[in-house]
Amino acid sequence: MPKKTSSIVAGIMTALSLTLGMCSVAQADTGAGISFAVANLAVSTSTIDGVTQGATTTHKTVEGRLLASSATTSVWKVKVYGSLNGIVFRDALGHSTLMPATLDSASVELFPTNSGVVIARGKSFTYLSASNAAVGSIETSLGTLPAPATGFGRKIVATMATDSGVYLSTVDIETASTNPGIGASQVWFLTAGAAPAVVATFVNQYLASLQISPASPTTGFGILVDWSSTPTSDVVPFAIGDGHVLTITGSTKVEAIDASVVSLRIAWATSKTDYVPIRLVKTTTGTTIKDRAGIILATYTSANDLLTASDAVKLDLDASVVNPVVPSVLVLSKFTSPLAYGKKVTASATQTSTVNGYTFSGPAAVSVVVGSTSKPLASSGLVAKKNFCFVAKSDSSIVLKSQTKRVCGTVSQELIVKVANVKKRKVTITTTAAKITVQVVKVSKKKSKGLTWIASSAKVKISKGVGTVTLKAKGEYRFVAAKSATNAAVTSSPVIFKK
């Protein structure tokens, strides 16, 4: 017959939520000198506190929402573009990798390992390393947790993710009963290419949390709950042997479980140069963090689940990921160079992406560069008086690599030619050019299909943008404003003097 549950144990089982990871462990620890990091989560940011024996030593805000953490690695949700978010894995060395867009889903739960993430979709599990994610490889299936005996539901109460597979602590609970009984309490191991295996079985007990040491993949710590009489918990070391069999190898301190407790979790802290286990006891009023022996290290009144790491440095993000989204940028502007001096021209730009499932399209900022000066393009456009470039720039973030696209145009010199005196064949010229040359049509007795322009001996004197010239003979003339570093050359319309 399955054992009937007390309300305390039933409450623990229905509320347990494990997302913490692993680190190397010192076998001896005390409350003094223990340090760790605690994350308080907002919608788009995470506030990270470094704590030593209950005192906050560092405080910082990270742009990104922390989703899951281990002692040295973490998983984040960060903004990609607009309302589009991305999933980032941060390894123990501080390198960040953008994971596939499909992992940003309410139906997905992520558990960071040393080198990647274990992905839970219901009771089916896959694994994806950061290195494979960076090159677009797909997930590796670890398998699905088998169903329980008829009349029972199988609840996963703890998850221990590793790069080689995932350990699941489960409890089978009667489904059709007002006072449900507990059936099998087991630990399963799921790995690629093999059938799910039971690696530990308990009677009147279950592991409410378990975490392995990455420095020693055959040892770890867990929280063992016993409901045989008065419900108790104990921080216990375990060993993993052949076939991934998990064996409890000791005891620390048995504590009674208060009725207000809703979850128990193992996490990791540091003491000098060693990693030590700590326990997070969440109640209806907040979370108390204790060392292995039960000494209180810190108390938080927040009703939210707290995520932790061995130190605040581990809960941070690099300035960029190793595989950022690189959008395409397109400048939209209709003009033909050279533009007439003073002509208005407009431009807009777009940025688009379909990288790694991160698909978006939207406007990109446009600036105008004239010489060494750059400024945002006004909504009314540009009145072109010098050669220019429209420069479009896409957004930039930890996961978005900014790209630029440049479209340039030339602008003719200003050249305004007016006849000041017809009889004297006097011409005035307004120009931005430093030099004006005069051309005249060559007169020939032979018939020609077109005009032949030749240099005139006439000289134009320019002062402060205004020039004058008096032509010595009748004829058809035109004026050429010379090219400069800022403007293109331009030729005037013909001016004809008949006598």
C-alpha cells in the first residue's frame, strides 16, 4: 500500500522548483566566511548582490533576465530587437552564446550545465552545447521519463543537469484519492542513445534537490526528505558509480520541516578557495539561506524564487556573444549624382534578420555625413550643398552586432550665371567654386552635326563667391565651375551674344 502523505510533505512536493547547478565541493564547511551571489529578478533586468555571511558586499544591475543558474554558469533572456527576446548561455569562463530562438518559450525549461543546457519540454529532455548552438546544430535527445504505474502520477521534484545526461528525482503520487498516497520514489538517469534507467530508489524518502560537483563527476550533494514520522530534511553527500547508480554516502544534520516550507534547494557558495553547499529554504514569507550545518547565512523576504551562484562575477554577461545576430541593412534613397546644388534629398533605412530563428524587420537609424561632420538625418531630408553620405546603422546589443550601410552622393558646385550688360557682354557669376573657366563655340565654315566647345581666353575673377567677366567678342559661351574636394564640377547653360 502506498504511504499516505502528511500535508507538510505534500506541500513540499507540489511547490518544489529546482533550477540550480553544480560546482566542486569542499567536504568541510562552516558559516564563517561563506560567500555567494543572489539574483533578484525584474522584467528585463536582474539585480545581483554579492553576499558574505549575510552582508551585501557588491550590488549591480545586469541588462537581462536571469532564467536559471548553476554555481558557475547561467541562462539569460535578453532583448534582441523590439519585443523580440533571445536566450543566452554564459559559461564559467564568461563567454556568452546565443541559443536558438525556439528556446524562448513558456513550454520550455532550461537547466545550465558546464558546457550548455538541458532542455525540458514536459517530461521529455534534450541537450544542446553552446559550441553546437554557435554553429546552428540541433539538440540531442536524452529521452522521455517513463510513465508510472496505473493510478499514479509521476512528479519530477528535482533536476540535476550534466553534459552527459540528466538526473530526475521523482515521486509517484496517487491520482484518484482525497488523501493521496505516495508510491515509488526514485532517481532516473536519461542520456542519449540509452533507455531511461532507475539509478536510486528510496523508501519513505525522496531527494528534494541534488547537484553534482563538476570537479568530481562522481560526487555531489542533495537534500533528502524523510516523511517516515515527523517530516525532516538532511543535506547528504552522494556518490555516482557504474551505470550512473547514485548512493547516499553520509549525513549532515537532520532538521524538522516546518509547515510553512514550500521548497528546499541545494546551491553553491565559496569558502576561501573551496566550493561548499548551501541550502535555500523557501517558506510562505521568504527564503532563508543556510550553510550545510544549518547556520543561517542570509534571509530574504521576497516571495519570488531566488537564483544563486558561487559569486557575483559568475552572474554577469559579456558585452557581446560569440555568435551574434548580424542583420542586413538597406538604405532607401532615390537620387542621381551629381545632384544640383541646393536640391533636397531624403533617405530611410531598414534592418532585417533571419539568423538562428531570430527573425525581425524594422527601421534603422540614418545619419548624414558631410566632410567630417555627422548628424542624424532630419525628417525633412537634406538640402544638398556638398558631397554627402547617408549612413544607416542597425541596433546594437549583447546579441545584436551593429551593421552599417553607406550610400554616397556628389553635389555640383553652385553656379548662377547672369548677363549684367548685353552691349558690353558683361557676365556676373555666383559660385562656390574657386575657379571658373570659360568655353566658346568654335566657328567653322564646315557644317557640323554638333557644337565644338573650345577654351576661351576670357578670365573670370572670383571674390567671396562672386565673379565677373567681360567677353571681347560675340559668340556662344558657357561657364565651367571646377571640381573641388566637396563638390562636383558643373557646366552652365549657353549664353549667346549676337553682337
